[in-house]
Amino acid sequence: MTDVRTTLKRLRDAARRTIRDAGLPSGPPLRPTRRAWQFDALVALVLGIATVYYGVDNANNVVVREIAPGVTVVMPRPSGPVGLAFMVTLAFIASSALVLRRRYPLAVLGVVTAATLATPQSVLRLTFYAFVIAVYSAAVYSPYRAAALAALPVSVVLVGTSGNSVTPIVPNEYVVLLILVPMAVAAVGLRTWKLRTAEGRSRLSALEREQAEALHRAVEQERARIARELHDVVTHNVSVMLIQAGAARKIMATSPEEAGEALFAVEAGGRAAMTELRHVMGLLTMADEGEGTDTGGDLADSAAELAPQPGLDQLEALVGRVRDTGLPVDLTVTGPHRPLPSGLELAAYRVVQEALTNTVKHASGATAAVTIEYGPERLRVEVTDTGGRQGAGAGSGRGLIGLRERLAVYDGTLDTGRRLTGGYRVEALIPLEAL
């Protein structure tokens, strides 16, 4: 007994789902093109003219039908102004509805079916052809597949069984056509539905591929950004630390105090590098490490992590660290100071940092000059050096490439090259008018 109840419940649930899903579209409604609208309007116009002419031409005639050998039936057609107006109205409704056969196929089928059923039995051709076109349109264009499959046989049965044995609403010579057309239309409709489904799946697959490619590009861009940050932070601070450590090693025996100052500079450079590296690590994860019991030095490290990214207001400290390596650096700031976005200030700071790092590594014994110019429309950052003894080997150029990528975000440009008077020059121009 329980199994029977369970089976009945499943059948009821299945029936409810079927009824509920019958009203859901299997795809988006068709949006006819302008050419399709024009074609349907032309079809409706031609069919309307033909059927109206047919109604007018037969308004005052009679129809003689032979229902058996030697037996004929005379059927008068509607006559007079009222009958003529009625036939013209039916022809107009059935034909004009076809203009909307692609956009609202089921509604058009209902209207044309009603007009066909209302057509006098003596003028069956008045709306029959419009009915055939409406059946075709409902099968091919309706997004409501379940509703269309239910409405088509109902309409065909109603039209096919109307009238009587003497005067069926469908002429006998068109019965075969009425049977074959829905079958062909159903096949075409099924093929069209499959094509739309396949097209929808291909579009979905293409969209998924585009999203995957966009995600991949975003990941690559983020990796490149982090790589630039790591390069700028590590290269500058490690270069300064190496020079300071080398100097301390050379004077350790003869000048312990100066060696201690150099080692202190190494320590300061290491702390600065760690602080900036924590910022870079923050780009990789925003998760809290959860060290809630840290005290003393750990609290200081946490405070350092919360410090903002370096900007132009920290150039003095940057230049000071470079001076400690033995490289004379002049810093000049011109123009009225104005607040700038943190990202833009970081890009300008990295330009100075990278240029001074290259001078320390590749131009030992030179002097450098840093110029910051706040203009009305742009920020100009220039770093020059006088040249010196060749230091480490030529770099990979990755640092300058990273600077150009940074500046490109703000429509900035980077100009680098050797000076005619000797040495090297790095100039960055960043537009400010949009800020």
C-alpha cells in the first residue's frame, strides 16, 4: 500500500512539474530582424489582397457541390453589404495577424484559428492559407515548446472537424496537405530547436573560454605587478646593503666606529627591505596571520606592516640611504606641492629608487641629482648622474621595463639614455590634468 502511495505521489509531482514547466520558454524569444519584419508584412499584404479579392468576387455567388452521384447541394455565400464586410473583416484579421507570426507565434495561431472557425463554410479558402502559415510559424518560432506542441494538434483538430459532412471547413483536396504540412513543420521546428540549443551551448562555451582567458590575463598581470614590486624593493635595498657591508669589511680593522656606522646602515636597509616586502606579500594574500599574542618587537613589525606605501614625501629618507653608501646625491623639488594619488606617488618613488640603484651598481664614484618638478599639467621626475667607474655588469633592463609599465597606467612616459656630457639620465613625465 505504501509503495502504491509513493508511486502516485511521484506521478503527481511529475505531472505538476510538467504543467509548471509548460509555461517556461525553452529559449529566448525571437527578435526578428528588420528584413524579417518587412518580409512578413509583405506576405500579410499579398495574402490579404488575395483573400479580400476572393471574398468580394464570391460574395454574391452560390456554390454547387456534388455530394453523391447525381446529388448536388446548393450553398449560398454571404451577400449584401453586411456579408461582404464580414468576409473582408475575417480576411483582414487573419492576414494582418501574420505580421507578428515570428514575434508572437502562439498568439497569432490563436487569432487565425478563431478567424478560420468563424469563416462561413461556403468561403473556406478565405482564411485557410493564413491558418497553414500560422501553424508553420507556431511550430518553428515559438520558444514555448510544450505549449506549441499542445496548441498545434488542438488547432488542427478544431479546424479539421468543423463544419459538416457536406461542407467541411477544409476542402477535400486540401486534407492531404493539412496532414503533411504539420508533419513537415514539426520536423523543421525540431531541427530549428536543436540548432538553437547547439548555438546556445556554443555561445556558452565561448563565454566560458573568454572568462577563463580574462582570468588568466588578470593573473598574469598581477604576477607581473608583484614581480615589479619585488624587483624594485629587493634590488635597491640589497644593493645598498652589499655596498655598506663591503665598506664595513674593508675598514673594520682600521676604523671600527665607521665600520659600525656602515653596519648600522646595513641593518636599517634590511629593516626597510622587510617593511616593503611585507607590503608586497600583502598583494598575495589578505588573510590575517592571527598572531594576537605578539608583543614588543612583534608589535613594531605589525605597525610597520600598516605603514603606507612609500611616496614622494619619503624621498629624503631614500636619498639619505643612498648617500650613506658614499654616493653624493642632490635632491631638488620645484613647484607648489600638491596631493597626488598614492599609486602615482609610488610610481614616481620607484623611478627615483631604480635610477639611484643603477647608479650605485654601475657608476661607482659618480655623483647624482634628483629633480622633482610639480607642474600645472604634469609631474616631472628626473635622475641624472655624472658617470663613474664601471661597477657590476650590465643589467637585464627588467627594472626600466617595469617602470614603463607602472607609468603607462597613468599615461606617463619614461625617457632614458646617456648624456652628452657623460653619465646617464632617467626622466619620467606623468600627466596630472585629469587628477
